[in-house]
Amino acid sequence: MISRIASFGLLGLEAYPLEIEIDVAKGLPAVALVGLTDTAIKESKERVRSAIKNSGFQWPAQRITVNLAPSDIKKEGACFDLAIALGILASTGQINAELLKNYVFLGELSLDGQIRPVRGILAISLAMANSAMKNLVLPAENAKEAGIVPNLSSWPQNNLKETIQFLSDPSLKQPYKLSPEQAFAANTNYDLDFSEVKGQYFAKRALEVAVSGGHNIILIGPPGSGKTMLAKRIPTIMPGLTLDEALEITKIHSVAGTLLNKDGFMGTRPFRSPHHSISDIALIGGGSMPKPGEISMAHYGVLFLDELPEFSRKALEALRQPLEDSLICISRIKRAITFPSCFILAAALNPCPCGNYFNQEKTCHCHPAKIKNYLGKISGPLLDRIDIHIEVPQVKYRELSDEREAEPSKAIRQRVENARAIQQDRFKPGRIFCNAQMQNKLIKEYCVLDKEARKLLQMAISELGLSARAYDKILKVARTIADLDKKEIIAQEHIAEAVQYRALDRKLRE
């Protein structure tokens, strides 16, 4: 007897409907799994066999064929265990096959029949909401992910036996529902705050400018100066997420299997800080079955690269397209998969290999050529995509011992949101939303300087020896500073501050 069960698979960030066909026929006892399955699916026969036996049902001593259609798409993961088990029970007459209709089944089975959580439930739930299938049977631990999706009935289950009891009498339970607005409101608080940072007023101002205009930033300073501490607090001053943005972030982390929040929802901007030994594939995404990388998991948030020169050249160069296009396209033989990657890049590095080049308390013993080679590990094309470079010196004792509370993130975020509102109004209805995304045409149109500002910029370019690429960066950053100052015309003080944010250009020339 052949039974058919509905399920869903994942392809990148998108879900597609999948039909599982199971035939139990006479023959030598064996299980054949077909339909471009990976190792995890092939091993499911052992999990399913034990789960069925330990749940009080009979395992058939016959030939079992399991087909996952469509057969031209490679499938992976253990999320089909529950559907396969129910299909075998239906094909052997242990449950009524009619009970399985109109339901989609997802879940990994343990050997005792418990249903374990799987990744990508939110992506699948969103896809189901736009399809004819509206009933999802899923692991209880994934209930909150599916519960926030409207136009969908999710039925969380704890084990195989409980699932069969539910199918026999669905009136025993009510579909799990969770208001997305309530889930969003309950997860919008950050654990960190800029009020905890002593001193570093110049660095905090630079970070405010960077976030206001969507500019990428490099922090240069000796070990212990607070570069990482500052970077971790960048999300706290970014504009609040919208509900749609939060859903998109949650979807990415659900597919990647990194959704650690027990509420099944991410209401804060992500902060990703990969180790410098990370591979280019782990950083940008990919693999035989493409999965989102760190740049996609930092979508709408911050990607922090500590000890930037220690990252492999291949990994850093792979960042160039995502920084330019805010997405990454992973191409394979049969298809291309696109992952979003709109983030602020924050990088930190020591000024020299020993880290004491800027330190007034310690002596740097690095040869000038060694310092230049160390900083030269950052390629020109990557540096072109970073607008702000600032020095972060050691904090003085008098600042550390100051008991007064520093400015909180909430106050800084309010100024950032005001500046972003100006930019959104300026670029509406364009395809960009912040100053960092301006190209030459828009720079000429919106970066209007007064007479004194032009003189100062000319002097800075000629006397400091700044490059042509630095010219555009200074104009874009000055535009953001003017927005924070609520000025339409870029003035002399705006240019002066923007020039101060080109520390690395000067260091590379020394």
C-alpha cells in the first residue's frame, strides 16, 4: 500500500513543498530511500525504526520504499523523520491514511519517539501561509516560530504517540498562536549600553556618525583600549527594527540553526563577531547545500571583525561584493541562491604587530617597515568600502575613576533616528536609504559645500596627501555630520570633523 504525506524542504532561505511517498510491499525486509537524499536522511531509517517500536507500534518485516519528491532537488536534514514514520504506519494499516491529509509534518525523531526541534520552521511557516496547506504539525520546541505567522494553524507535538492521538481526534488541541507584535515587543531590549563606557568621547562620536549614515568603520588602537567594548554596543544606537525587519532576521537565523532565543523571535539587531580563523565560505555563506554565512546572519545589524589583518586575504576579499550590493549570490551548477547581507562593518586592529604604536605608556619595538606591512594587509579595494577610520587610545585613570554615568544609548539613538529620517526623506523614493550608499551622481547633488568648507577640503587633500577615494568618503561622512547638525549645506566644521576620521590613510603614508 502506498501512502503520501506532505512536508516542506529548504533551499537557501526559501521553503518548497515536498511530498513523501511510502510503499510497503512483499519482499526481503529492507528500507530504500530515494530522491537525492543526504546522509542524515539515509540514517533516518534507523531512528524511525526504533521510534516506531518504542512507541508501541509494529515495524513491518517487508520491503519499504521511501521517495522524497521532487527528486531533482537535493534534500538534507532530519526534519522528515516524523513524516516517514507516519507514512509507514499508514501504509501498514496501523493508522488511518485519511488522517494524514491536509497536514504538513516536520520533526526529527529520537529513538524513544520524542520529536526534536528542526531548523527553518519560520521560513517554512511563511511559505505555507501563502499556499493551500494551512495545518503544520511540528516539534513543540519550534511552536513559537510558527505561532507568529498569521493564516496558519500550527499543532506542536512532543512525541510520535501524542501525534497519532492528535490525528485521531484533532479537537483535543487548539492551534498554537502567538501575536508577532507581542513577541517583538518582548525581545527589543539590549543587555549592553553606552553609559557603561568610560571616556572615549571621540570614538563614541565617530560611532554615532557611522551609524547615522550607515558608514563602515575601523577602530585602531592598542590592546585594552576598548575597541571591542565599543563595537559590541553599536546595535544599541542603531534605529529600532521594524516588525518586517525582525521577521526577516529571525527567518535567516532559523534557517541557519542559530536561533538561540527561546521565544523564537529576534527583536534586536544582530551582532556577529567571527574568529579571525574563519573560512571565506563560513563568512559569506555557501557549501554543497548553500547556507547563510556570518554576513547574512549580521543582516540589518553589525559584523565585527576583530584583529582585521589576521583574517585570511581570501575571506576579506570575499566581502567586497556584499559590501557593495548588500547581498551575496551563491552560484551552483543547477541554480543560484541569494542571501541578504545589509550590515554595518565594524573592524578593529592594533596599530602595529605588538599593539603599542599609539600607547604613550609602553614602547613600540616594531620596525617602521613591519608596521607598514602589517597595515598593508588590508587591501585597497576593501579599504575603499570603509568610510571612517579612527584611533582609539588608552583610557586615562581619571576617566576610568569618574563615577558620573556616561550618555546612554537611548539618547544617542534618538539623534541617529533623526538623522536617518532626514536621509530617508532625501532619497525617497530612491533605492538607497542612507548616505553611505550614495554614488557619484548623488554626492554631487546632495553634498553641497559652502565657500569655507571648500577651502578646507582643498587644503586637506593637498597638504595631508589624501587620495581621490578619500575625497568621496569625506564628502559622504560630512553629509552625515551635517544631517546630525540638521544643516542642509555642509559647513567648514563638518568637513573638519570628517577629515579627522581618515586616520588609516595617514598611517599608511607614514
